[in-house]
Amino acid sequence: MEVKLNSRSLIDEVLNDDIFGDLFNTRSYVHQYCPAVDIDEAGDSFEVVVEVPGVTKEDLKVSIHQNILSVSGKRSASSNDGRRRIVSEISRGDFSRKFKLPSTVNVDAVTTEYANGILRIKLPKQEQSKVKEIPIH
């Protein structure tokens, strides 16, 4: 998902969001949830780290099809217990992120780990893609 910032709307939001403003302002913002991602490369693997606070492990899905890594899930709305929500800034709903993998990834050796709202996906490289030093005689 590509994010584009509109400088005018950003300025308007900053100017209208002061601590002395109307606490019960009825303006509403629609946010589509899109988790933040870091991707790192080590010598023998890649690691994709996805921030998904408030998402349970059961609501996450990781798959690879035709060298496309897909991470999807759902961030559910919290219960209001009969209360009327006045301000809602926490994004909720379904999300999906897709990443084209290099051909060097060993798809059969991919592992995942989920703890404290962080999903880690380890993508080991194939043996033949690792750098092998050749001694000079």
C-alpha cells in the first residue's frame, strides 16, 4: 500500500488538533489499517517484521504463492460495553500486505514467530544463493 501525504490536509490537521480545541468535536477520520513493516537482510536470510498490535495470532495469515509473500489479517473493534464512542482514531479492519520475494528465498524453510504484537517472518536463502568463498591456490 502506497501512502501519499497531502501537505494541505496535514497542515489543517496539525492546526486543528490543539489541546484547547473542542474535546467533543464531531469531525471523523477514516483510517484504513496498514501495519508498519521492516525488512532486513542478513548473510543467510531475510527477516520481515510486521507491527500488528491488537491483532491476535488467530487473526493473522501468512502465505507464499508464486514468490509473493502475503501477510493479512483483521484488527477487530474493541467492545464499547454500551458506551458511545466520541473520538475514534484507532484504525481497525482487514489488512493485507504483499511483497515480491527474490528467487534466492528457500520457500520451504520459512518460519514465523508472533509475540507482543510483533510478527517476525524469517526467509532463509537457498544454499546455492549463499556466497561461497573459493580459496586461491
